Amino acid sequence: MDRADIAVIGTGPAGLEAAITGTLRNKKVLLLGSADLSMKLVRAHEIQNYLGFPAVRGEDLAKAFQAHLDQLGIGITEERVSAVYAMGDYFALQAGEKMLEARTVILATGVVQGKRLPGEEENLGRGVSYCATCDASLVKGKKVAVVGYSAREEAEAAFLSEICPEVLYFPMYPGTSPMPENVKVMAEKATALEKKDGAMLVKTGEKAYPVEAVFVLRDAVAPGQLVPGLETEGAHVKVNRRMESNLPGLFACGDITGTPYQYIKAAGEGNIAALSAVSYLDQRKN
């Protein structure tokens, strides 16, 4: 397997700046995230404090970011990373059905919005999964549920419908697109998950729906669940001024490191994280 020097997870300002800086320092960079970049950025009405772009619309700033990536030939790998494992001298990244490798990792996934569902964390791996592609083979022929936090998760529900006879889809957002026949879009929102008598229950304000597995799909996974052994402070990764985490070779930047949630701060931290990763790689080489 071709191992990257730096894997950057996230395509907001922090992740993009990290990828750009790493590339300019002649490192092989793997950038993972959405090709649409950050929806939070794109939908921003007006940003007034981004240096060199006074009163810029988020959509226009995103176009400038994309042009910068294109100029440097930096592509985006659209794979959802569900786990990152420290393997000693490298990291293994579970991305869909693939296992990718990188010598260093920079987390720039943003902050996970909203609280986890009651029963979600304690049943992870016991009927609850964060990756439909990863665990599809385990649920073939079974009735499953998908709790989706954005419209992009509809594609995962459609994928599961190809191997599962019935998929209950609980959208945690308004409005859904047309879905395959065996995907039942539920009108109620999921409020809790429970394992009872060998089945998973998706609870709503009205009733409980029994299924054999539940996929909870969000744009980002809480950092402590994404990387085993990672030290966190609440929803944020604990880092020092060099954006170093407690795991050697793993860095974090942007909103995931804490407030203030500002685009200019995120980009600056992305630059620092990439320079720290480059320094780490050079020291190991020597």
C-alpha cells in the first residue's frame, strides 16, 4: 500500500490550509473529506474578518479555496473516515471498505454538533455502527435503521437497501429526497437507542422500532471515538501550541481544538499543524 506522509481529515479552512502547506513542503498529502468543502463555510452569508477578503460571502471564499487546491493539484478523496488507529510508526485509517495508511495524521473535522443519542455510545459495536460501508456485510438480509443527520446520508440508506430487505430511515433534518422502495422514511425523529432481548430499539417520542442494527451517520464523529487513546476535553481535542495531540504524529486544528470558531483561526492552525507534521517527519527521517 502506498503510504502518505500526511493524511488530512476534513475539508474546511483548517484542513485545506494544512493540505496546502504540507504540499508546498514537498510532502505526499492525502486529503479526505467532502468535495463540496465545508457546508458551514459555503452557507455563510458574509465573513468580515478574513484577511484579504473583506465582507466576502462564504460561497466566494470557498471558490477561492478550491482554486488554490486546483493550482497545486491537490485532489480530495471523498471517503468517510470512521476510525484512525495508531500503529507505531504509522497510522491506519478506516475509510469505507478501504484501509489507508499515513505516517502522520491531521484532524480537521470540525466540532460535532449536538449530543449523542442516549444509548448510542454504550451500544457502539453491539448493534450501533457509524459506517454503513464498513459493516454492510454484517447486516446482509437483515432489517436495519439509519439515523441520518444530513441529506448526504440518504445515499448510505439507499446503499443498505440493496442488501437489506427493509431500511428504516430517521432523518434528523427537514426534508428528504425520493428513496428506494424498501427504504421507509420515518416521520418521527430518533430520541434514544436501546438494546433489548437481542434487538436494537430506535425510540421516538411515540414508540420504539425494533431492528437488528442501527447506523448513526453524521458529518463528523466525536474525536474520542474516531481515534482510540486520543486525549480530549469535552468535544475538543487537547493540543499544545504546535497543534500536537497526546499521540505522537497526530495533530489537530480548527474548530475541533476549541473556541473561537473562526475561519481565520482555523486556517492559521491548519498551517501550524502541517508545519509541525513536516518537522515530525523530518526528525524521524534523521
